[in-house]
Amino acid sequence: MIGTIGDWQIEFLEVPRGRSGRVSLKVRPKAGGEWREMQVGWVTDAQGILLELPAGMSAYDIRSSKDDDGATHMQLLGRGASGEWNGLRFVRQGEEIGLSGAGGARKGWKLKAQMPGKILKILVEAGADVERGQSLMVMEAMKMENEIKATGAGKVSKVAVVLGQAVETGALLLVIE
């Protein structure tokens, strides 16, 4: 994820996951200059996220809106400041985003198993176009059938499992570009 907050350009080197934790990122002034690597802590609250930066804590409210196509646009707004970060996409559990190039444009995402289970149905194949919310496969986990749906529109570039396969938590299920 790449964005700007105030006078700084920020590139996350790993995706923040969960309600709190620490993550590595690179920062540099928007005007240019050398990238610096640092660790940042975060914790979420009801309105957004608090970031623990070397200069102290910063709090941001999270706003989202949907366009006519149903795509969600996220924005981080600095509490009591003018900082703003647009074009965010939050990663859901079991999803991993791939970034390409210096611009950080999304090139696809990987869907991974959220728990151990067995693949009961595969409803798409490589090359298939999928819409947001479309069923992709069914996995049995803890004696329940779990339907796995697309979190966005795209084209299936890889189906990494076969019918009847047992998978562990974190196993790659499929890739959507």
C-alpha cells in the first residue's frame, strides 16, 4: 500500500492485519529524497486507527463510500489535523493483495484458507471472469460447508486446489487478477 499523509509519502512493506500490532514501512518527504525504513505500531478503535510513529501517536478516522459500480473507496482523515490518505483498500481475513511497480496499482489478490478444511466444490476455473460476491468454491471446515466468495471483480488467474483436497490454514486457494 502506498499513500501520502501530510507532507510524507508512505509505503507499507507488509500489510497491517488484526486489531493491533507492528508493521514495517518506508517514508520520505513528498518533495522527494531518500526513503527511510521504520517500524510503526497500530491499534484500531471504533472510528479508525491510532498509529504509533517515532514522533508520537497519530489518530485517523476511516471513511468509506461506494461508487456507482459498487467499488468501495477508503479515506484516512487525521483527527485534529489536515492529514489525509486516499485510495486505501483494506485486506479481509484470508486475502492477500499483490502490488505492482512503484505506483502500487493493485494487480490482483490471493485468497487463502482461513482454517483447515476440505475442498468440496470448485465453481470457477482459471481464465473465468468473476464479479464481486460471486461464489468461487465451497470448503468443509469444522463439519460445516463454507462458501468462499469473490471480494471484488476480476479474472481468475490460478486455481491452486483440486476437488477433495485437504488444506491447512493459510493455504493458497486461488488468485484473482
